[in-house]
Amino acid sequence: MTIAVVHSATPPGRAALLAGAQEALLRLEDLVIAVAAGSGPVTVEEVREQLGPTANQLDEEGLTIGIGHSQLSDPSDAVVQIAQENDARLLVLGLRRRTPVGKLIMGSLAQRILLEATCPVLAVKA
């Protein structure tokens, strides 16, 4: 089983990555980074750099960091698919503050993931 993390190069994305790594250490689970199509390439080396010393702690526990890719065009569907394919025990995503009007106009990727995920979801504020 794994801990899946929704990746983005934003403060909420970095908060989710760190929280996901901490959960992986607590549960002794591998870490998989969910990358949707069109979000740009992500490498394990980039993730390790963002994790800093936490990456070394994962190594010491024998836990791996993997990258999960999906070709689905909808990002929320892609994240849910990656979590399912990797038998995720937990899905971690970062949240940012949005105004009520912003939520109405733009919708919410995080909301769709929360509703569609088949495993527990940990939402982290940056």
C-alpha cells in the first residue's frame, strides 16, 4: 500500500508533499506522487529535493518515492485513478484559500477529489 500525494509546484502542493511524506513515515508506507497529464514532467529527484531531509528519513526506513502518471484529461479523475492503481491507503492534497465567488465561478478540483476518492483524503492548508 502507499500514500498518494497530489503534486503541484505551489505552496499548497509543497505542504501536501511534506504532509504525505510524514504520513508515509508514520505508517511505513511508500510514497507515490500523482501527476496528471499536462502538468509537466516531475522526477523523483525533484521530489526528493523538495522534501529535503525528509527524503533521507524515507530512505532510512526503506520506503520508496514513486511517480504515478495518468493520461486522463480531467485532473481530478487522474488523481483518483492514480490513487486506485497504487492501492493508496491515504490521498493527501493541498488546499488554498478561495473566496465564495471564486468557488462558484471556478469550481473546485479539491472538492471533486474529496467526493470521488475511494480512500481517505487528508486535506492540508498551506
